[in-house]
Amino acid sequence: MHQILQTSILAKREGFFYHLDEIDMKKCCVLFSGGIDSTTALYRANKDYDTIHALTFDYGQRHAVEIEMAKKTAGALNISQTILSVDLQQISGSSLTDPTQNIPEFIAPEDITPGVPSTYVPFRNGIFLSLAAAWGEVHDIQDIICGFNVIDSPNYPDTTRDFAHAMETAINLGTEVAYGVKTAFKVLTPFVGLKKADIIQEGLSLGADYSYSISCYAGREIPCLKCSSCLLRQKAWEETGRQDPLINRLKKEGKL
């Protein structure tokens, strides 16, 4: 069991400090896709909490390989993982869920076009947070940890600080919390304002294994190195001065 941090330690949340005894440090769920950011979040939670549950979503994404790889990471940490299925292909509107649309390709990170990209899945994180809240309400888990990031990340509207705050408010108004029956939910986004390279450094300091973390949108374990997610990941690892563990593993296994 992980040691509960002392109340004298302070944590920073959205621009102000609060004591860690103000949140439930015993149980949490992590929105865990298996990518760089959510892998770091999982390792961070594994350090700070006694009981951690990984929530992974099978939503009809073309890069469903991330689900199988996420199982390996959660399993290595002996963390309970639940895979929730919600078919967002029925809604479509995204090149991640519509196989008839092409994934945008670029030569370098600076070539990534501004604006909301076609890989944005409409309200995906809102849907995920709603499901996580419903799951947490049943299992009496109020802390929802997300690896949301707005720097070195595609321009998605549902990964911002304001969005996370708004969803936290909505969740607390739309669950038993509103009647004072249960402890309030917290949507925690520890990396929202960090560069991806800094998120990686945080993970490495926690012993994170990124060799099974998948970022590529193309739908394969081997990265395409052309989609925005691949290019931003490659840039981040270059900034750390380290080799990407995923590439090292693939080479070792003879897949590259």
C-alpha cells in the first residue's frame, strides 16, 4: 500500500495551492489511453494513491492497438484496469473514428496546421469524463485524473483547464454529490500547462516505462512519423535528449 502523503505537503492545482489532505488520497481513477500523457498520469497516481483504477475506452478508434498496449502497462504495475466500450463511430465526425477519412500528414511539427484538426473526436473527453464519473459514483471513487495537455498537443477544445473545471462542476451537479450524499468529484489535470518533454521527464523521474505507450493515429504499433501525434512525440523525446523507449523496443523485437 502506498504511503499517504503528509498534510504539510502542498500541491498546485490550477493556479493556487491547497493541502493534499483536502482531497481523497486513497482512491482514484485515471483516464488511461496508454499514450505518453496518460502513462505519466498513471505512474503519478501510482505514487500518490493507495488504490488506482485505470479506465480505458474502446470507442471505435482506428488506433485500437493502444488498448492492447495499455493493458501491458497497467498489468506491469499491477493496476486494476476496466475497459469501457462506447461506439463513437456512430457519431463519426473525426478521422480517428471514420475510416473513410484520411489522417492528416505533415513533414515537421511546425507544419501542423492551426485550428481544430480532423482528428478531434467530438466531445470525446466530455463523454469519457461522464462515464468515469458514473463509474466512480458506483465504486465510490471521486478523484478522476486526466493527462490533458494543451502544449505540444493537437488543438483539441476538450483538453483545456476551463473545460476540465466546467466538467467537474457539471459532474458534481449531476450526481448524488448535489444532494450532499457523497464527497465531491475532482477532475485533476496535473499536466495541462506542461510541455510534453516536461511530462516525459516527470514520468522518467517516477520510473515510467514508455515502451508500450502508443501515440500514432495511423492504427499501427509502429509509428507512422507523419501524423501530428507522432511528430509531437518525436519532438518531445528529442528535447529530453533521450531515445524513445517505444522505438528502442520495436528495434529490439525486430519490428523496425
